[in-house]
Amino acid sequence: MAKKLYVGNLPYSVTDKDLEQMFSQHGSVGSAQVIMDRETGRSKGFGFVEMGSEQEAQAAISGLNGKNVDGRNLTVNE
């Protein structure tokens, strides 16, 4: 069953595609979405990634939580 993860403290430059590539190293990614501000069109600095299974989700959490990306430490959790 797919598992949805929250990804916080993203650099504003990160796109949906970047997010998908980051997480695909830890398993199959069903979807990856950076949440955008409707008015400005800028990233809000967080997003959601759907991993293929519980094991892949746990691998992504342990591999990416706290990881430094462009000077910001990611927050990854369920």
C-alpha cells in the first residue's frame, strides 16, 4: 500500500521533479508535489511524496530526514 510522506523545510528552488528524483533513490515514487502559493506562484517550502510501500517510506525517512539540501535540513515524516 502506498504511503504518503510530508517533506518540510524545502529550499524554494525545489520543483516536483527534483522532489521525485530525491525520493526515487529510496524506492518507487507514486507522486511528488511541492505545495505552491496560489497568489505568488512560489513554493511554500514543503510538499508531499507518495512512496510505493511502507518499507520504501521508512527508507526515505531514514535516508532524507535531516539531510542538507541547498543549506536547509529537510524534515521528512509520515
